[in-house]
Amino acid sequence: MTESPRPYTLVAELTYRCPLRCVYCSNPVDWASHGDGLETADWLRIFREAEELGVVQLNLTGGEPLLRRDLEVLVSLVASTPGSATSR
């Protein structure tokens, strides 16, 4: 192998919030005391850094990512990234 190892996938847990209260989404169990965690600018920086590292797959997950008010901004940045599957 001539290239340095690189991460392939970034799993971004965007929020703990979820209206379903299932076991998966209710982790951590004290989810109500957690906000969205990272601000929009932080996620945008992380996505850019992941691209620089060579990440080719991004999974947006969490409790329920659709509950984030900035989801459209986050997805727009990813979609506008050259080489992303959504930008083709």
C-alpha cells in the first residue's frame, strides 16, 4: 500500500433529540439535558476537515437529525462539496 491509511466514513451524530424515545435514540438516557451539542459552524468545520482527511462517506444520524433547524445548511455544504455523491 503506497498511501497512508485514511478514514473512509464519518458518522456524525447531529443531535440527541428524538420524538420516538426508542432505546437507540434515547442514548444517553438523560438526553433531555443535552442540547444539540455542536453549533452549525463546528459541524461545518468538521465536515471540511473530514474531506481534507479523505473521508468519502458521511452518515448524518443522531436521535432525529430532521429536528435540527440548521440541517438544510449542513446538507447544502456537503452537497456542494466537489466529488460528493450528491454534487454529481
